[in-house]
Amino acid sequence: MRRACAHHPSRKSVEDYGDRPYCQECRHQRTEAARYVDRSTTPRECFVARSPSGHWSALREGGAAHWVAHELSAKAPPATPACLLGCPLRVDDLLRNRREVSAGMRISRGDIWVDLDGSHCGLVDGVRHHPEKGLQITIRHASRERGVVATDDFHTHFMGRGAFYR
Ligand SMILES: [Zn+2]
Ligand SMILES: [Zn+2]
């Protein structure tokens, strides 16, 4: 026995997505909206929202934090902006319950990197000690400019700016 649609109590659901049941129309609107998600966003299918008036649309902001959250399977705190699968869209929400990696600690793969102004973030992909160049850190991030998930050098691409959180 299928549950009723989360938005249309009189209709039977045809799918469960992000733990919520949706009717045929909701599924159609949901997948249509996902076609307009920015190409740098990964994953795309969940990066949509339904307004109180019933209009489904692609989300515009938060793709970088969203990508990191999916990689770490991090869920958004209650009552904060999230994708349909419950991953946070704001850097601040992603960093809740995490602490800055202090100067004495070693940055390691899987740490979250956040740009100085908090507008962009990514994940530490690799850390190595180069005999001449010193510490080399690569960051994987959803690059809006290039429309892909890219791996870039922390010092040359990001000018060594920002902070790391674990
Ligand atoms: Zn519905
Ligand atoms: Zn998502």
C-alpha cells in the first residue's frame, strides 16, 4: 500500500525520494526542474525545491557546500536550507560540529577547505611534502566557473587562502 503524496494528500504516491512520497505530477515536476540545475552541481537530481505555492525549480546557490556534503554524507541541521536528500547548502551548516584545523595539526585528506569569505568550499584531496616546494595540498571542489568538479592546487589556484575544518 503506497502512502499519499507529501504535497497532495488525496493522491497516491508513485515514488519515495529523500524519504518523502510523491505523486506522478510531483515526480514529473521534480525531474523537469532538475534539468535546469547548473552543470557544475553534482549530484543534480536532488538540487531542486518546491515553493509553498507548488512550483518546482532548480536551486541556484550552494552547489559547492552541497557537493562536499554529499561526499561526506553530511545532513543539514533541522530547519536549514537543504537539497531534497537533506544535504546542506550553506557552508556554515556544513561546518557545524566541526573545528578549524589549528596550526599545529596536520591537514589531511577529507578535511573541508573554506575560502576566506566563506563563499566557496571543497575537500582536501591530497597532501604531500615536496622536497623543494614544501607542503602541497590539492583541493577537490565543484567549480562553478568551469562547470565541473575539479582538483586544484591550494597554493597556486586558491593563493593559499582560507581555512581547513575537520
Ligand atoms: Zn504530489
Ligand atoms: Zn543533494
